[in-house]
Amino acid sequence: NMMCSPLDEGGLDIPLASLINDAASLKLYWNFVFSNEIWEQFLRVRLLPNSCQVSSYKKSSLWSSFKHHIGLVMDNSIWLLGSSYNTNFWNDSWCLDRSISDVLNLPTSIRRLLSSSVTRFHVVNGWNIPQILFQKIPQLEFELINLSVSLNQIDEPI
């Protein structure tokens, strides 16, 4: 305790090891989900088939270190849209505070089948989205009106 106490209280102001471990696990999970490094692509295919969270046990020391941080990372991530080829229309948080499949409360079995990118719904002068989505998610239309897409840039998670 003394080592972690602030300097003005006679401590060394060293952060708790558990906080450092949590920060490292959050960064590791962020890279796992959003990076395109070969090892991360391999693990995503193995651990997150069809961009959905696994519900069964997977033997992996990396998975066990960051699986507890999934909600925190995903709840606090959103996409800056560029050409929109990498952003999943249904399963990524790209215009709302959570994904469209989350808002619609779609079962995992359905989410795995939904792989369309945002590009498939974006047209030159706006959006080509089925009206039923606007009926089910009224705030979607408002968010799309205020959304800017830079077609000269690639999609970027933040």
C-alpha cells in the first residue's frame, strides 16, 4: 500500500499492478479487434467467427486475459467513416452509440449472417436504407442526416 500511495503521503506513487494489467488487456483487446496484423487476423478468425463474440470456451491465454474487457471496449468504440468497406453496417457502432443489431436485439445466430458493409447502403447523395429500419430505430434517420463520410479516407475505429 505504501508504494502505491501518493508522493505527498510518503509513498512512491506507483500504480497498482492490477490497473496496469487492466490497461494492457484493454489495449490488447483493442488491437485484437481493430488491427490488421497477421496474428490478430488469425485470432479473430479462431475466436470471433463472423465478427460475433464466442459463447463457448476457447483455449487461448490471450482470450482469457482480455475477454472480461469486451463490453468496455465495444461500448466505448465508434467508427469514423471513410470509404466504409471495413465497417459492418449491422454489427459495428458507426452511427449510433451501439450497433444496429444491438438496438434491434438480434440473436447471435442472425448477427453472424449479417456482413454487409456501410458502403452497400451509402449512395452519392445520401443513404439507401430500408424504411422499416427507420420505423424500428427512429433516431437512425436523424443520425444519418448529420453523419459525414469522407470517401477519400479509410474507415478508422476510435
